[in-house]
Amino acid sequence: SEGTPTAELIKRVNNISPILDQLLDKKVIQDEVYDNIRSRSTNTEKMRGIFDGPMRAGRACKDAFYEILKEQEPYLIADLQGK
């Protein structure tokens, strides 16, 4: 069975560092959140950290995150939107 779009993103985003860097640059996350997420050992845990924190902060944070994702992971986003 297919996962939810969030579950798919958590599993399939490979390069989280540039996404985190841009979230920090755009002030979507603060330094301590950035450090906390970067310190996690697996990509899955890092993506969960993003969804557990910034993604619950409100619409503007979600929008910024998805813009960054579209830039960093265009094929993944296109694939998920096509489902």
C-alpha cells in the first residue's frame, strides 16, 4: 500500500543538508533546531525532525519548506504530485 505523501517524503528525501541550510537561511528554523536535526543519525530521523517541528509551526513555514523541496528534490515532488 502507498504511504501518505509525508511518509513518502520522510523515506525518500536523500540529501537533507541543503534543505536544512535553506530552512535556517529563511528563518523557518532557529539555530538550536537546526543543530538538533543535523545531529540525528539517519535521514529518516532528520526528516521526522523537520516534520515534528517546523511543519507544525504554521502555513508560512510549510510553504517555505515545500518551495525548498521543489527546488532540491524536483523529481520526487513531481512523482508525489502525480500520484
